[in-house]
Amino acid sequence: MANIVVVGTQWGDEGKGRVIDSLARTSDAVVRFQGGSNAGHTVVVNGEKFVFHLIPSGALYPGKKCIIGNGVVVDPQDLLLEIEALRSKQIELKDLYLSSNAHVVMPYHKRIEQIEEERRGEQRIGTTGRGIGPAYADKAARRGVRVADLLEKGVLAEKLRINLSFWKNFYGLDYSAKDLLHQYLEYGRKLKRYVTDTSLLVNRLMQEGKNMLFEGAQGTLLDVDHGTYPFVTSSNVVAGGACTGVGIGPTKIGKVLGVAKAYVTRVGQGPFPTEIQGKIGEILKEGGQEYGATTGRPRRCGWFDGVILRYAARVNGLDELILTKLDVLDLLDKIKICVAYKYRGKLIQDFPFELEYWERCQPVYEEMKGWKKDTSRIKIEEDLPKRIREYIKRIEEIGGLPIRRLSLNPERSEFLSLY
Ligand code: IMP
């Protein structure tokens, strides 16, 4: 197995957690490279549900290194709670590593996010409220607090002084520097044993020939550069983000796997050309249990969108696609796949760049008959109904990508291989 990057090809929630969990078995280390506790990866093991926000999903295997790279924004309180929650289930994180360069989400970031969302009114992004955008904004503005700063009282005190005075002038925020200093030094003390130069660590591991798995959070359409801006998250979600978010060169990446749900979902505001209103949307929402792992918000549901698949294949350089949650379509009489958009009478094959297009375009659909069979217990390719194979084949053709694995069941081990 080469060094693999796994990314979402839609608006997040494609089922990457399970894919990572399954690939982690044959990896030596799982590395997060962007996002923060806005992400929520759910893995079900023997009926027990595990939700990860910051800790890489490989944590469920003893002896695998779990690495949080510099591109992640870390809320230390969330991270400590997550470590504690795993410990309470007898999962000890002996091999957790946290980049000293990762930026820290502070309480004022969450408050800033709230204020900005309120001010946007109708145009709000529908963020997860985890302080992600403001933490990345402080990083880009070169005043952010980094994990290493939590270990240095003088540095942290000075950064807090500068930041609190800035945000007091800007939004009238009033936080006690003394209290924050005390609280965050305490977090630093608790996290110190995990803090290291993760770029050095990952590069060394690769030199030793270890198998690395780079775990993307969110999805391509939420990428700050390549997504449906401004309705995006604030990091580089695409595969290239693994290089900057970990400190490795692009030549080190062996393979990029995309994960797509057999339909599409989105949480938060923003354009969604294939969104379905009404009964079918409800079937997908309930059948797929489409409620956010982080916020519990119901997800908007829609038909599979081939335009965004082609786009995700391009901007990520996908080698292969993994299709999840196909069983959720079992009940449907008819299934649609969007193959292009129409805007003012013009056919659009490539994902458009302007918000105006996404908001006003009409999806062009191909319609297929549903397979109307319970597929959730199917274990081998030969048992797949003919129509499900046709559906898969059509998605492969549209995306120009092979599909070698799919899931028909939320259980951890249940991935079906295709040849
Ligand atoms: P933020 O990342 O909290 O700033 O939210 C920005 C947008 O990204 C919102 O539409 C969120 O709903 C969406 N988002 C962030 N993280 C996830 C995720 O893990 N899954 C799905 N959507 C997400």
C-alpha cells in the first residue's frame, strides 16, 4: 500500500470515517491534515458508535500512529474530551501526535463566528459554530496561537494580549487575559506529551517505508479555494491540502481515493443543484440517518451529481472512487443521476465557478428504474442486482473513474470489493 489520501467528493459526510477505518487496518499511521472539530466521522463497531472530531479514525486499532498535522485547527478542550471519551471505552491513545505548529481554536473564535453569522442574516453560511473560520482567519493574519505557544507562558501571554486587544477594538469582546492564560497553559500541560514536529515524524515514517493514510475532513465542494465559495469551510479540503497540512512533498503521495455517497447531502446554507424536496428527500434523510455528527442538524438530500464528481476527480486528481450508502436507495422506484446543468438554455458540463450559476442552474437528469431489493446483506459482487450494477457503471462512466469498493451497510467491516 502506498501513501494514500482519502477525500470527500461532495459537501462532506460521504462516509470517509468508515473508509479510513477500513484502510487503517493495513496502514501504519493515520494523519489528519485540515479542518478541526467541525468534522465528525462516525464509525460503528459491533453496534457501538464512535464519533471522532479531531482524532484520526485509526485510533480504534491498537499500535497505529494517529497524527494531527499542522493544517488542523485544534480546540484543546475538544481534543482532551475526545481522548477522555476514548479512554472511558478502554481505548488508550499511546500513539497520538499533535503538531506543534497546528493553530489553536480559542473561545473568542466561537464568539466571533456567532457575531459574523448573525450579521450575515439571510446570507449566513450555516457554520458548525466550532470557531473554525475565525481560527484560520487569525492564522492567515499572522496573529494566531499555535499549539507550541501553549507550552510557553511568556509567548502565550503576549499573544493573548495582542489578540484580546484587537478583538476588543473590533467587536467589543471582553475576555480576561488572565483566565485564558491560566486555562490554556493548563491545556498545554495536559497535551504536552503528544506535541511534536509532525512533519519530521511523517517524513521519517515514509522514509522507513511505512504506509501512511491521510484522512481528509469535509468534502471538495467545501474547500475554501475550490468549493462553492463563500458557502465553504476555511481550509483546503482537496488532496493537495495533505501536502501543506502535514509538511510533505506532493511526490510522496501514492494514491488519491475519493469517497462519494450514492446520493448527495449538504448541511448548512449554499447552493445545491440536485436537492430534492418532499417525500423522496425524506426517504433518503431517514434511510441514511442524515443528521450531522457534529451538530445534529438534518442534512439536505439530493440526487447523485455527476458534474461535481467530474470536478472532484479533476481538482483532487482522483485515482479511484469509493461509493457509500447504496442501500439507502433500495426503496426507490426511480433513481436519477445528474449528468449536466442547464443555465439560461445552455448546457454546462463543467462545474461552474460563479455563485449565480450554482444558484440558478437546472440539473439535467438521466433516470433509471430502482432495484427495489434489500441489498444491505449482500457480501459479494455476484449477488448485486443488475440495476445496481448499471447504476455503478454509469457513475464510473460519468466520473471517468473506477469504483472498486462500495458500502451497503453501516457496519465497520462491511465493504464490498468490485473487480
Ligand atoms: P465551518 O467549517 O464550521 O466554518 O462551516 C462552514 C460550512 O461547512 C457549513 O456549511 C458547514 O455545515 C460545513 N461543514 C463543516 N464541516 C463539515 C462536515 O464535517 N461535514 C459536512 N459539512 C461540514
